[in-house]
Amino acid sequence: MFKGQFIHSIDNKGRVSIPAKLRKYVSPEASNSFVMTQGIDACIDIYPRDQWQTIEEKLLKLNTFVQKESRFLRLMLQNAHEDEMDGQSRIVIPQNLLEYAQIENEVLILGALKKIEIWSPKVYKNYIDDSNETFEQIASEVMRIE
């Protein structure tokens, strides 16, 4: 599972390196291929290809005759982009996703279990600072052990 945070630069072609500490968790089934799309909270979600297949299975179960489900499907897939790591372990992030996440020169790369999140460091800092709950408060609510 992906975990940790890393600061990397992004080049003028939109390429960013996947950190070695995250690459080691990419399964052989992914074939070094990733699918990226807009995430929640102004970040970019990056899924190894095999994990994306799990997302696609869930998307296939949506009823396209239900307006909200159809709309979600369109919004999720309109910005989906697949890329394969190059020899230097870089992927190309499309310009529309960089703009969505307000990314300029640096990226904050977060391991988020089955996916990788790419954030603008400034946007992520604001996201953390704007929370009205502490880590302890959130943990006590979401990590109830039964």
C-alpha cells in the first residue's frame, strides 16, 4: 500500500517522477502503467492500472439512466488519462489536470493506500490548515474499533 509524502519538481512537459518508495508497491500486474484523473479536494488521483480496473468495475455498475450516476461517470472519466512510466520512472500529467490541481513547479506526492495523490504544496497546506478538526478528533471518529 502507498504511504508517505514526497516533494518533487515537475518539468515543463508535465513529467513527474514516481518516488522509489512508492514504486516498490506497484504490482507487476500494473505493467508500470497508471491512470490519473481529478480527485476530490483539488488533487490528482493516480491509480496503478490494476487498481484502476477495480474502479472501472465499480463504474460499470452505475446506472446511466440515473442522472446523478451518469453525471458522476462523465465527470470521473472526462479527465481520465493513462500513461506508462518512462525509463526514468516519470509519468506525464496532462495540462488540464495540472490546472485543476493548481500545480506549477513543485508537487506534493502522497501515498494514499491504493492510489497516489498529487497536490500543489500550497493547496495541500491550505487544505490541512483550513480543517476545523484536529487529527485526534478525526481519528477518534473514523477509527472506531469494534
